[in-house]
Amino acid sequence: MNVFFPTDNRISIWSIGSNLSTGMEDGFEGDPQLLCEHKHDGDVLDLQFLDQDRIVTASSTGAVTIFRHHQNSQTISVSQLWARAHCYPCDNAPCTGVVCSSPEIVTVGEDGRIIVFRADQEGVVRVIENADSSTIHAVTYLRTTEILTVNSIGQLKLWDFRQQSNSPSQILSLSGDRVPLHCVDRHPNQQHIVATGGQDGMLCVWDVRQGNTPFSLMEAHTAEMWEVHFHPTNPDHLFTCSEDGSLLHWETSSHSDMPSFLQGGRNSSMVSRSAMAPAGGNQSLISAWLSGDSSKGRLETTHMLPSQTLSVNSLDVLGPCLVCGTDGEAIFVNRQVPV
Amino acid sequence: MRHAVGMTPAGWLCVIKQKEVRAPLDARSQTFRSIKMEEVDVEPTITNIPAISDGKHMGFAWGPGDILVYETLYKASGASGSGCSFIHEIRKDEDIYSPILRKLFNESHHIFVGLQTIREELPSKSKKPQFVSISKNYRSVIRACMEELQQVAVSTRNVELATQCGNQVSILLAIELIWNLCEVLFIDAAPAGSLLLHLLDWVRLHKADVDERAREVLQSESPAEHHDYWDVVVSYVLQGRLEEVRQMLVKQGTLQPAARSMYKQMDTLLSKMPFYNPGGTQTLTEFDVKWRHWHEEVDRCLQDNSFASNRHLEVICKILLGDEDTLLDHKELLGTWYHFLVTRLLFCHPTVKPTELHYYAQSCMTMFLDSRSVSEPLDNILLAAFEFDIHQVIKECSIALNNWWFVAHLTDLLDHCKLLQSHNLHFGSNLREFLLLEYASGLFTHHSLWQLAVDYFDHCPEFGRVYLELQIERVPLETERKALKVLRICEQRQMSEQVRSICKIMAMRALRNNRLGSALSWSIRAKDAAFATLISERFLQDYCAKGTFSDLDLIDNLGPAMLLSDRLTFLGKYREFHKLYGEKRFREAAKLLLSLMTAKIAPQSFWMTLLTDALPLLEQKEVIFTADQTYELMFCLEELTSSLNITASSTDRPMQEEDVEVTKVELLRLALARNLAQAIVKEGTVET
């Protein structure tokens, strides 16, 4: 498994060892190794895998770049560059978010534009000018033709690319307070469930089918939540990171009606969990996230980092592997996340 | 220890490091006051600015971590020539920009923050082990960096980079050496007995090349015949690693069966040498007696010429006796005077007290160094440490080293150990804070490390806040994300003035790029009413020009933020009117429209637009404005036209425009009259 992390205007590819051998003994396989790196203009505000060996980055200069990782020679090169994709007439507009579903790439920026690219085309496929009057902070796919954006005035907007109109098909918002939203992720199996994180560190779970306000609000962090991710294969688990320097692991216990405090210690509950629901706990029709009620102890949160000092800016999770990057210029890798 | 800068007319810049600067530099204006030249400790280093040629004059300006230098247009009589248009940036602390040392800064920040949280009220006895372990953590970070630099230096093909890394390694080596000694003497403050053991560890750690040579010897085919064999054995003896010596000697002993008994005797001597065990029950006096006994035994062996037939064994025997001449014969193997010191203490004064150290240190240094060779900065620093002169150590380090990292962190740790209390500076608050501020100011200029500096400022009780306030406003804000991080720092510390200033910068930038929505969001966040008014005006102007609102998503969701400024309230309410109108809720729309004027929420300049907006409502088939409301509308119109007439006479407005206005007023009057008639009729009808 490879992890990509930009440091000091460089995009670097690291190998943290194969994840096949984890779960054996202590799971320690030495330090992550730097495979190759490449200069990057501007800060990297977001990055995503397009496919096995291509990565898309969003730059503070407004550029969108596709890098290609040549696995045979362990080198990295620019395969395509859209300079100033996001811009003002006489100023740079940072590109704040990118999401891709090969070959399509969608980017959003401080200029309030949504731009659609195709990896195989030089030009721009579609631009929604003035998609937002404020900064769009993040973007994700809801379905193949629909995307979700969150902005700095607390709105979650749904865009349908089948429609030619340049206005969102639905606007959901936090009531009243206009708390900026910084991140958004969609439940991997139940596409109507969406999680967002905002400036006040609250985790919001939304059901985009019904209502224009969040389904539930949960206090999580004490400062901006920078990223939220459902576990791709076990979506009862969710991970959030924040400016307050913490990385949280959220777990809903949908498989059992037994309160978690009756299940003994944390580790034993993990064992019983896998024994009881080998196919994963997301089989029930009503998602745990929508029935979840933190007051009844059905939602457990665990701090994943030993000490909190500087902001955790980014995270990703795959299998038992959790990776995060901090303002202390450090990358943390946890190869044994209990999911 | 702020640097002072003096300018010379010949294109040279002198950076002088001072013992102290009497007047603190005024942080606010960064002005440069006076230097008293007699206080200069060392000759100033001279930095040549290559682009400024001889005979030119220079000016300069202080920056937070650097100095800007430029050529001035001063012309000496007769001299001519054009000035140079460059501004030069001169940086003192280059290390901050080294990619590998950045790890040192990041890691040590973590340790620093941990150290600050150790509670004051704990008894000092329970704190000491914590301080020692923190000191060890700092040192292990230095070691890790050193190893990485070493690796780069070895693997890179870039000669310049290799030299640079090599230099940094030697600096870090010195830093670690000094730190370790300070840890033993000041932080751990080992008593007599243990003191020597710690010093031995210190020397062993920093003279590790013995092990490398030993490995080479042992891996050779016949170690005992290797030409370095005896060097290794003697080196081990000098470091007091007697187990290793015995193992080595066994190899030689088996080769010389004739001398077996002699080797056996040496082995016994070595095995019997007593070492103090601080954890044991033995008292220091008991140990001393035992040691003297052993010493006499060794002396007897030498006197009866037990080893006279073997030159090497005799040398070892003399070393065990601490014979100064023999020790000095092995200067090559000792390498440094402080190794000589520790070896001499080991074999002559194993129960040395901390207070006696300085005497031995001074004499060892004099003995070891030739009268011709000058002592280097490192020697002076270590000597000062042996003399327990902490301030001298810090001062000498500040002069000798090219970064503030070391002195700032060491001083902070020593301050926590309550070792610096007595000392007060004539400027600033105290030495610890002064050095931390210098270091953190340097960090703040770095594009990525600036966040670390915030925590350092937080732990400087006297001036930290002022420094932070001044620096934080100057962080370049390339992205909103960075702006948010800066804001969070300010908000957590109730720095409301800085919050306003940052929001204003962001709002102005958004406004310049015609992003009214963003600009409004930033001014709402800053609670900046004046700016919100300005932006609301822009929105209304845009509306008047285009007939439609931009950024509806924002204006429709203002919520309580609408109350920030009157103009913003009006904007929100006016948009609400359009929404009601669009939803064909005419009565509510009409009521709102009227209230905007009667409650004086709308600026009078906008009344004409509002009245024009009322026109289609007046023209509806159904009566919407009641008679009373119509009277009020008429009153508004009259109030407006009377004030307009006054202004119209004073300005030369084009005839055409005035015509349009007049027609509009006429139209309105007509519509109002008709509506009034209908309303009276309707209201009359309903009543009956």
C-alpha cells in the first residue's frame, strides 16, 4: 500500500509496507519508506487517487495537476496540468477540493466555481460559475451524476450534472448559525447518508432524502474538523480529524441492542463483534448512523493519537490502515485499526 | 543577546553579537538604539554583501528574523554612478531552512510543550527524574537528526550539500556533547561517586570510534597481531571499560604462553578494580577504602617490576595508577582534554565531588593543550560547565553557535530546574524568556514552522503575547484555510484586534476579486459593521444596476447575522420582500415594503426604488395597500420629493434624467390616488 503526502511543496510517495501481513504478531514492519517525490507549486489543499498510478492534486495557486507514478522506475511526473483552473481576473484563487471518478475529475475553489475535467481531455468539460457566493470547502460524489459541496456559510448543496441549470438541485443547511462546513463524506453503501464536519468541530449526519436540516449533530472536536471519512468497507466506523490536534474513531454498534457497557472491555467487544457479524454490521436496512443516538451509548469514540498538540489536517483509511498528516510536519500510520 | 548591526561605508555589514544590549529593542517599531562597543565579547563577524560594491552606502531595516539591506543614494563629493535597485535579505539563523533540521524543531517543540506542563507545585525530588528524561529526549532528537544528516552527507553526490550536512553534523555533535555534560552536572546533579560514572558514560558515548576500531581488529584474521591491537586495548583502559580489556588481553595471552602468568596477574588486577555502585549498600567511604587498597596493589606490581618485560602491560599498569606522563603520552588516543580529565579522575580521584571538578578541569586543560595552541570555543564552554558557571555556558554557546535552538531549549530546561533564578537581565524579563523569544521569532518567519512558535510565545509570560500579536498579523495568508488557522490561534487567545484585522484583510481581498458573498461572510465573522454596510451598499448598487440579486444563497441565509449593521438588515429584509413578492404573498410583501420606509431601515436614497417596487402592487386588480397604508406611502413620496427638490436645484442634473424622475413621481402619484380611491371604496363596502 502506498500513501501520498505533500510536504513543503513536494508531492511524495511513501511505501508503508504491504497490508497483507498486518494482523500478524505486532504488525510492525519498520518505518515508512520514501519512494519518490516531485515538486509541487503552491500548497496541496487536497489530493485523490484517479486510478492505480495517477494522483490528482488541488493547489493553492488554483492549479489542478495529474501526477503519474511510474512504478517500474519509482519516479513521478506531471501527466497533465490545468494552471489557474480556479482564478480571479487578477489574482490566484486556491482550489480547495478535488474528487474523481476516473476519468472524471471535479474540483471546487475559493472562487465559488465547480469545474469538471476529464483526465483524457485537455479542455474543461463544464464550469459552473458562481456556484457558491462563498468559498466551497469540499466536494464528494453522491452518485455518478450527482455531487455534494459544502461551503463556508454552513450549506450542503446537491448538484445534478444531468441538469443544464447552473443552480443546485437541493440546498441543505444548518439552522441559523451559519457555521462553516469544512468536509463531507458519503456513506459507501447507503448513499443518502452523508457526514459533514464544521468549524465548531461538530459532526453532522444528514439524510439527503428527507429534510433540509441535519439528522443528527454530535459534539466531536473543539476546533475546525478538517476531514471526515467513513471506513470504505465497514461503514459503521468513521474517522474525523481536527485543528485541535485530535483524530477520532467513531463506531456505531448497530449489530447489538446490548448496551456497550455490558459487553465488557473494549477488546472483548471487538472479538464478539466479529464473531457475531462476520459480514459487517451494515446489513440492517436502517443505518446505524440514522438510528444512532449517542446518549444511549450506541456511539463510541476513541482518540487515535497519543497526544494532541498541532492540527491534524488530513486522514485516510483503508482496511486496517489509518494514515494522517499534521501541522507538526509528521505523518502517523496506524496499521492496526480495530475495524 | 540581540544582534546589533553597524554599517560601514565600504559595503560591509557587521553583525555584532553583544553581551547585552542595554536598552531593549522596541519590538513595536523595531528601531535600533544604542550599542556600547566596550561590551562586545568577540570580534564581530563580517558579512559581505556581494552586489553592493565598495564605496557605496547602505541602509537597513529590522525584520522579525532577518535584516533588509539596501544601497542608499548617498553620494560622496565627486562620486557618481547609479544606485543598485536590489534589496538584500540577510538571515542570521539559516538552520531553520534546513529540511532535515526541521524535524529537530518539530520534535523538540513537542518535548518543550510537554516540559511546560510539568506542575510547579510538585516536590523537586519527584520532578528531577522527569527533567532528566526530558533532557534525554532532547538529546535523542539531536542524535536522530545527526544520523539522518550523516546519511545524506554520505549518500549524496552533491558536494556542496555533503559539506553542508557534514558541517551541521559537527555542530550537532558539539551541541549534544555540551547538552549531555550539562545534563550530568546541572540537571541530574550527581553526587560524588555517581558523578564519575556519569562522566565516564559521557566520554564513552562521545568517543565511540574505539568500538569501530575494535570491531576492525576483532574481525581480522588474527586480532592479537593486528597493528591496532594495543591502541584498542589502551583506549579501552582509558575509558575504564575493563571487561573489554580483559577479553582482548585473553587473545594476546594465549599467543604468549611464556608470559601467561603475567597476563593472569594483569587480568586479576583489572577484575579487582572497584567501581562505585550508587544503588548498593556500600557507603562512599567504604568504597574509598577499597579503592585505595586496590590502588596500592597496582602500585606494588609496578614497583616490583611485575610487568617490566612487557612494555604494553607496563603502560596499562601505569595508566591504572593514573600516571600523568603516561596518560599524556597517549594524547592521540585520548583525543581531547576532557577525556584526559575523566580518565585521570577515574584512576586518581574516583570520589571527586562536583565542587572540586573545576580545579581538575582547569589543570587537565592546561596540561593537555600545548602552550601554543589556543583553546577553542567548545573547550571554553565545557570548562565553564565544569566550573558550574551556567550563564557563562549559555553565553559562550550563544556566541559560538549559529542557531538559537540549543540555547533556548537548554536555558528553558535549566530554568525549570530552578537553576537560573538569581540572574536578572537589564532588559526584557529574564534570560529564558529572552532566548525563547529570539528562537520563536526566527521560527515565525518560516512558511511552515510558524505554528510551532505560537506555543513558545505562549510560554513567555511577560512579552510572549506582544510578540505573538505583532507577528501573527504578518503571516502571509495565501489561502482561506491558512487564514482560519491564524484566526483560531487569535480567537483562542482573545486577541480580538488581530481577529478583526485578519478578517478585514480577507474581506478586502474578496471584495477586490468581486466576491461579495465571501467579503460579507468575513465581515460578519469579524463583526465589522462598517465593512458590512459597505458591502451591503455594493449588493444594492448591483441590484439597481442589474435588477437581480447576486449571491442569493448567502443573503437568504443571513439569519441573526443580519442585525450586524442597519444596511445589512435592510438588504436582508429587502430580499425578503422580493421573496414574498415572488411567492405572490402580496399583502405581506406590501406591509414589509412600507415598514422598511416608515421604520427608517431603508436609506432615503433607496426610497425611490422601493416606491417603484410598490407600483406593480398598486396596479394589482385586488386592493393590497389599505387606505392607511396608502396615506403613509404618499407621505413617504412627499417627503422624498421635497428633499429631492432641494438637492435638484443645487446640482446640474441632465434634463433627460430629471424628466424620467418627474414622470416616475407623476406615475406614482396617479397610482397612489387610484389605489386610495379603491381602498376607501373597498373598506367602506366591507364595513357595511
